[in-house]
Amino acid sequence: MNHESEWRIQVKYSKSTRAKLEVKPWGVLITLPEGVREDEITRIVERYRAWIEKKYSELLEVIERSKNIELLERSKAEFKRLLKKIVEQVAREVLGVNPCRIVVRKMKTRWASCSFKGTITVNSLAIYLPEHLIAYIVYHEICHLIEPRHNGAFLECLRKRYPNYRELEKELLAYEIKLGLHSESTYKE
């Protein structure tokens, strides 16, 4: 399916050393290192055209899926108890011990983060998620205690429990759209 006529290309420059592609509902945002020539944009779009088309179609599908999501209702106390139980269980499973501290607060662009000291900060909007997605978020963050970057070692940790992690990421994206976590949805490369 060719969506090229439906999306536009926006370019911005940064001090980053790598080009970055983000697929948005309106098109593609390309972030380039400073000093990259304009003619490189066409080559990047051509090189990643199939990936862009695939991610654009997936994004439209997730936007549709988000319209049918029913948000869960639970109290803050219920949420914190559930989160504590999940963190304890996952930390023991992955690390053998539970060195984690839990913080819940509003976050603008992510579901959770993990400090190198083991503090897991969870977005307060996760209160509306089903338990299996909360468990996935916690597992994801605890894998970061083993490997801070999203590289092969990190994915190996993630796949041990969640070989279907890509589908769970799509499900989380649908909740992000429903809850307005991002001002607009994104797929990144």
C-alpha cells in the first residue's frame, strides 16, 4: 500500500552523530547530524521507503485500535500494591533479588524509566493499563539493570519472558494514543 502522497517529510538537525527516522501520523520526521547535506534526505527516504511504509501502516492500525480501548479503573492504593507485587516478582525472576525502589509520577513521554541504582519510575497513567502491560513495562525496566541500552543483550533479556514484545509495544502505543501520553504517535528507527 502506498501512503507516500498522504505523508510529508520534515527535517531537523541535531548534534547527534546518527540519522534518526520517526514515523508520525502526518509523515516522517528525519533528524540529521549537523552538517549533513540536503541531498542526503532523498537517499535516506529511498533507502528506508519499505520500512517507512510498513511502520506508517502499522501506526494507522494502532490509531484505529486505540479508539476501542476501555481504560481500567483502579484506585491509587490498588495500583501501588499491584506495582509493588509485580516489581518484587520480576526483580527476583530476572536478578535473583529485589534491589528496586518504586516511584510513581506523571511522565510526559514514556511509561517508565530505571536508574542505574535500581529506582523504577512508573508513569502515573499506567494506572489505566491492564496488569499484563504493567508487568511488561516493569520487566522492560528491570532488564535495563542488566543492559542499559536497547541492544542485543537487552533484547535477549526481554525475549526470555516476552518473545511477543513487539505486539506488546503496539498495544502500549494504542494506550499512549488513547491517554494522550504523546502529543502525537511515533515509530522510531
